[in-house]
Amino acid sequence: MAEKHVVVQGATLKCKFSVEPKNDKLKVLSHSKHYANDKEGSDKLIATDKEIGQTMEKNTFGKCKLQPTNSDYLPCMAVITKWSAFYKEVTLSNQGKILLEDSKATCPIGGPDCITVDKHGQKAEGGSSTMKNANSAVLTQLKPLVNAGTIDQTPTHKGIEAN
């Protein structure tokens, strides 16, 4: 089974019933304690199945195909009532289960699993452990001037003191 990413604050969600495909960003409102992929621990709160109600920035995906009018469609009023396909093995302090990139949400108008995760919200950040785990042959081809064996050492230069 392929590795799945944890959904974090700022992840983009989409609805399959949006007339013109529009995304909205998830806001984690159920806790302020558990972070992922965030060095400072201030931006990337882990999303859980407790993100219920109006828990997005705009709370809309544009116009809804399931709400036609005589000449157009009514605007979407996104409200999440339930999540599915979350990670059941871990429970966070808010009693929530962690959302994964293949988790789906239910909307009262669109029904079960009509809202999906478009982007999980995490960003890859390189560090010394990334370099230690990198394939040195590939790294040499991509960055021939970088010595992978010394990447995590503080550089020293003759006549210059390190701060």
C-alpha cells in the first residue's frame, strides 16, 4: 500500500457537484495542539474527523449542480457533517481521528463522500535527514558540486569565524 499523507490546515478540498470546479481551504478548528510538517509548530495543524460544520475559509465551492434555478444554480453553502476514510489507529487529544489525503466528507446537499481532498496541505522541506537518506549516486548527478557526506556540517573558511 502506498504511503498516504496526513491532511493539515490549509489543505484544499473540492466538491464533485461544483458547477465550475472551485476549491476551498480547510481550517482546523477542533484543536490547537497537534502539528505536522511545520518546523515552528504554528501553521500546519493536523486535521481530524472532528472538523465538522463550516470549517473552510469561504465555506463554498461556487455554484451547486444539485440546486438548479430557472436560469442558473444556487451558490454552494458548504457544511461538513461527517468524514470517512480517516486513520483509525491514532486518536488525538480532541478525540479525533487523523484525516488522510483520501478522506472524504459528507455534505447535507451532496450526500456521502461528495467532498474530497484535492491537496493535503503539506510541503516537502529538505533537511539533514533528507540528505542522509538520499541516494548519493543520484545526488551527485543532480548536484555535482555538493558533497553529500558533509552537507550537515558547519562550513569553515580560513580566516572567517562562525557565528
